[in-house]
Amino acid sequence: MEIIEFKNLAGIILIPAHANGIEGWFAFDTGAMQTSLNRNYFSALEGEDRQVALFNENMAVNGALETRLCELAFGNINLSDLPVICMDMAYVENSLRTFEPDIRFLGSIGMELFGNVPILLDYERSVITVEPDIETGGAEKLPLYAEALPVVTLELADGPHRFVLDTGANTCLLSSELSDKIAAAPLNDSPGVYVIPKIKAGTHEYRNINAVFTDITNIREKFDADGVIGYQILSPQLSLLDFPNGALCLF
């Protein structure tokens, strides 16, 4: 069992870390298949060019570098010679700096590091527990499908829909096809953001969920899903991402 303290900044889980001797913060991101570096801090790294689809509201495709990181350390975990992708992540850092101007965002920790172990998210105490010693008998268990990224089924107004479960998503991202099926109201002073009256995860109900409707073609090329959900569903309770047993446990 490993306990890692994090900072919750605008719904993003940020873990203090050192990478190649640089101190800063990494997002704990189940919406990332591979650990990524912010090119602004690792411009000296060399490697092979590749293309990466970004799961944000613009669905942009970003040039990236496939390379290796000499060392990554966070909590009591120390990794070396880690395969990573290095790309422009200024859009993330600039967003975080609207809340904390001096933050140094180094990148995102991806699913390849933790996708084979259970992860307990405790937003109230701001801690992640890797391989927690916890009884799940009293929790509601939902199927969690491991398809390179975790996928879970939720209930919206018109029925069940599959979503990528992304701890790096502070706002839900929904297929534009759902905009005519859900009674969503525009969020005041936030152009393009809508309020979903209710989403259900099993018997758990979540009210007034912020969401963006957009083209999710890039997501559907890889996953059978209608969008991306994260913080707003995971944070109200203890949430166990039990990857080995294919279950999302809500306490």
C-alpha cells in the first residue's frame, strides 16, 4: 500500500514529483494511455516524432516526441528509464495558472503506470492510495472495462451510455449527438458549457453536472464511448478504481 498526497486544483489531481531533476507537478490522469511530459521543461530530450490525439474540447491533434525519461519520483515511488511522450502542454499549464500563477506543470502520469493495480481516490483528504487495504462489501460496484483507458456505463436522461473515466477531466465531455436528447441548460458566464440535470452511476445520483457537447470522433476511433467523465462523478465519495477486478467501487 502506498499513500500519495495530491493537490486538487480546479478538479485536477496534481502530484508533487521530480523528473530528471526538475521539481514540479504531474497530473494523475486515467485519460492518458501513456505518461506525458510538458515540452517546455524537457526541450533537450531527443526521440522520434509521433502524433497524439488530445481528449479536450477542441479535439486537437498535437505533434509529439516519443522519448525516454531518465528518472521520475513521486511519493515513495522511483522509476527510471521510463518511455514517455513529450509534447506542448502549455494549454494545461496556462489553465492551471489561472488558479495558481506560479505552478510548474511537468506532465501527466498515464495508465501504463497504474492500470494493473487498484487505486483509491479520496478527494476529501486529498490522497491517492495505491493497492489500498479496504473492504468493498459496502460499496456499490459498477463494471469498469479496461480498453487501454477505463470505460464505465452511466445513465443519462435517454438511457445508458459508455464513458471514458478520466481523472484529468474536471468537466464532462459529451458527444454532440446527445445535445438534442438531454434537457441541458447553458451555464451562466461560461460559453459552450451546459448543466446536465442528473447523471446516475448505479444508484448514485449526481445533480447539475457541467458538460461540453462536442465532436468526439477521435475518441470513438479508439473507444466505444459517448464522451468523457471524471472529477464530478468521482469526487463526491470515496471511489476505488479496481482495475484488476474490472470494477468501479463507489462508497
